[in-house]
Amino acid sequence: IADMAIWPWYGSLAKGERYDSGEFLQVHEYTHVIRWADEIEARPAVKRGRMVNRVMGPLETQLHERHDASDFQYKTQDKLQKPA
């Protein structure tokens, strides 16, 4: 449970994706921490969870509202937005 609780913040920090931490913390030296962050990020539940309430990035990764498990398949923004 602790891994899942800390990963959203610490995982991206450990991978050098926040606050220029890659240079400041020399994150490339912490190979086991990077492996841990990559393993958590690869979990299907984490991938789905990161989509919920997302308003930036590719439309297929944005699920503005989630009310049912099928929303991940049928209600991402790429499927809801009308072509211009």
C-alpha cells in the first residue's frame, strides 16, 4: 500500500521528471529505485488510474469522469470529442 501511496509523487521524482530532479539528485545512480518506479508505472491499475480526471496529454489518455469500469473503453476524450 505504501508503494502505491508514494509513487505518484516520488516515482516521477526518482525518474527525474519533476523539479529538475534528474540533475540535482543524480537519479540515474539509483537503479533499484528507478526499477521500482518503472514496475509500479507498468501496472494496469496505475495506467487506468492516471487517466481519471486527466485534462492534458493525448486524448486517448484522458478520462474526465469515471462512473463505470467500461468508461475506460468507451468514454475517453478521443471517443467523446466530435471531429472539427
